[in-house]
Amino acid sequence: MNEATQQQMPEITATELKQRLDNGEDIQIIDVREADEVAIAKIPNAIHIPLGQVINRMTEIDSERETVVHCKMGGRSARAIEALKRSGFSGNLTNLKGGITAWSNEVDPSVPKY
């Protein structure tokens, strides 16, 4: 992914996401990591759709809701967002900056790091 693409992709920090969830905002979270990673650590209420399945399963993502996509560090989620946009997904997609690692560091230290 080139730098221009990275700069245009909307991002949210783990702290901002937690505040918005705590405020009752309707945000769906899509986790594009592999099943073995989700077994180690997860963000509550996230929907698990592995990166390799995200195009085939994009009908499971509600395009009417704001959507935050996350992985371990932010790279795979950025690729998932690019793939969804290229495939015609019309919803609002935001990348969780730093992924679940940032969530563990900034929001919930009980979430294991791996």
C-alpha cells in the first residue's frame, strides 16, 4: 500500500473508539485476524471475518452502520478496507490505528498481547 492511500484512509485510535462506544454510539467492529489470534485476544462484540474471507462475506457487514476494522497492528485491516472499497462496499470504514495491540495498551491491559 502506498503512502497516499494510507494517508487517505480514515483512522481511529483505540482510546477514541472506547470513548465513542462508552457514549453509546452504534459502531460495528470487524476483526479480520485469523481464528487462532481471536482465541488469544478480542475486542468485545467484534464480528470475526478473517481477511481472506472479507470479500465473500461483505454482506455480513451492515453498510448503514459506521464500521471500524481491526487486526493485530493495523496492516491487514487497512488491506481489508481497500479490498472492500474496490469490491463496491459503500459503507463508512475506519481503520483501528495500531489494532488490538493498541487496544491492549490504551484501553484494556487485560487483553493479552501476542
